Amino acid sequence: MDEKSAEIIEKIRQQFDFGPYPRIEIDKSPKEDKNKLYFHDIVTSYYLRNHQVIDTKDKLILDAGCGTGYKSLVLAEANPGAKIIGIDLSEQSLELARKRFQHHGIENGEFQQLSIDELPNLGLEFDYINCDDVLYLVPEPVVALEAMKSVLKPQGIIRSNLHSSLQRAAFFRAQELFRLMGLMDSNPEDVEIEITLETLKALKDDIDLKIKVWSPGCEGEKGKQTVLSNYLIQNDKGYNISEVFSALRAADLEFISMVNWRQWNLMNLFKEPDNLPVFLSMSLPDISVEQQLRLFELLHPIHRLLDFWCGHPNQAQPHAPIAEWTTSDWQGAKAHLHPQLRTPAVKEEVVRCTTQLNPFEISKYLPVTGKQFLVDSTIAACLLPLMESAQSIQALVERWQKLRPVHPVTLKPTAEIEAFEIVIQALTGLEANGYVLLER
């Protein structure tokens, strides 16, 4: 590490020793935050890449830049039986992370003061690496990605992110302003925070910068974190999609997907996706994933983070899209309920809905699509065995025939082929929305 990089790293360490991040109460539990658990469950990303379901037991997970350990706790809750190792520059933050795990009774975890470029010193290889809200602060993101790749198992996955230069443009302007004012020459503390607040409050309400970055939530003791992480953060930088892909290529890593991929669907930006202008309808189907994502951010830069999964090149397991499965593919397949739905509360609600013949609002328990998703009570009853274990498609078809032995209108016996088609249709929709995982 050169002298300039070392100086930047030291400034970042000092800043987070002064203001450990994130400032989330030690006793706060993520158990009810199903959205967060879903994206931190390694089953989600592994299935997205390979269409295979893995067991989290005994997996080794690294939280690189763990801070005060809240995301480490999320990783522990989302991945039963996995071991969590957290590293961070700030010893003050690590102390809080250790206390957090102790408070929640998480024994399978440890925390070490270490920079990302020192990861090879651990002598470990990881199944999954979480590097959240960190990469945009380091002097050289490619170097950090290479360091993480060096300790990643062949089929392991890295989740990381960079700040969007488009979405965060106003905050970068604010940082430049306070840098010119000398507030970031050394480690910003209480005096610099107060000057920052006074400056923004003194501006007229119709001033562009104030409109875009000011919030009353910045004031008070709780607002310190907001000020430090937005206006006075050391070495904060913005990137675009093209720069993300360039960094991945430089580090010889393969892009897998954006983490919240449903919110990066380019076609959702158009009023009539099936009736596009001629030029778009002819050109969009042939552009690469990188080009699609770049167009999305230029049209609609709503994402603070360019949040992605990546891994070693050419390690994805070959699989055919479900839309292309043949009858024999389905007959040899099995279905899993996503692990974040296999809870007593969900099972109780499924039983209640099936008993009372009410639709089951599955999206209430796993709100990953942002849309309401209802499951017919008979379909819910058919899928009830998935609460306990994976089931073959044939077993689900047989269960459907028992639940609906006759057609409700014609009263004719339900043929196996009819039951087969109904079950496939239901599973296809549930899989597309992330509730069910299908393996051949």
C-alpha cells in the first residue's frame, strides 16, 4: 500500500472510531425484517446463479467492513449453522459488534481488526463474502475486489456495492463544499458537525443544495451518523454501471446479478413495454446486461447503491431456464420453499387460510417484489408439505388430486395431466417471484 492510500485508510479508521457505524441499538433484532434476511440468505444468490439449493450449515461467511456488526447479525440469522467472521478497521466498531453477538446469543462468530487488503493473512477461504457500504471508500476498489477474490472458494459469491455518482450527485457537491471549507482536513468530529448543520440551516429553503440534501433528521445526537455518512465522510466516491463492470473485469470477477434485480428491470420504465417505439423494440432485445443496466441508471437513477453479486468466472452450474423445461424435466424436479418462509408464523397462517378457504397473502411474509401476491387456498394447502422439506413435483401433483379429486364445476375426476398442469403453473409463478425454488 502506497503512502497516500495508507493515509486515506487511517482517516477512515479514525472517522469510524469516532462515529462507529451503523448506530443501531445492540438489542435490535433483524428477525422480522424478512426483506433483509432474504437478500442476506446465501441460498438466494446461490440459487439465482446456479438454480440449486444449498444448505447453510457449516458455511463460512465473511463480513468485510462489518462496522458495529448489525449486518453480521443479519447474516447469522439468515444463514443458520454458518460461521460469521467480521473484519473492520475500527476497533471501537468491533467492540460493539462483539457485544451485539453476545447480546443475541450468537456463538458461531468472531471479529478481527483487519483491512480488506490483509485478508490473505487469515488463511481462510469463504463460501460468501458480504462487503456492504465499504467499497466506495477504499482507495482502489479493484485492489479490494482482488483481495476478496483471493479468499473466495471456487463457487463462492461476493456481494458488494458502490455509490451511484448519478443518484448521489448532490451529496458529492455537499462534500466538496465542506472540503473547501476545511471541515474534512482532519477527522470530522463534533465541531465540524455543528458547522455543517449551521451552514445548511442558514441557507434559504429554495436553494438547490438544501432542497436535495437537507433533512431535519440531521440534527440532534441521532443525526450525527447522517451528517458523518453523507456530508463529511472521508474518501466517498461515486461510480456508474460502466465503471462497476470495468472494475469487475479488472479483478477478473464475473457479474452475477444486481442484488435487488427486480428493481433494475429496464422494461418496467416504459408505459407500454409491448408497444415500444420501433428503434427501441429492434435494439433493446440485443443489448448486453451491462448496457441494459446502464440505460436504466441514465433514465431512472433512483438507487443510492450499485449493489451487485459477483464470483469467479465460469463457475455457474449449467441450467436451462424454467420456461424451457420439458415435461420430463418437471417430472424429475423437486420444489423447495424459500428458507425465509419456513417459519412457525408462516405455517400457522397457511393452515388458517387453507382451513377457512381464504387466499394466503404470501407477499406479506416475504415482501421482495414490492407487490401483493396472493396464493389460492387450495394451492397453499398443496404446498403445505414444503414447510417441512423439499417435495418432488410428482408428490405435489398427487396431493393436488387428493385436495381436488373432482372438478368443482363438472364434477368429473381430476385427471393427473390436469393436476400436473395446475401445479406447474402455480410453481412457475411462485418461483418467478422468489417464494419457491425449483431444482431438476
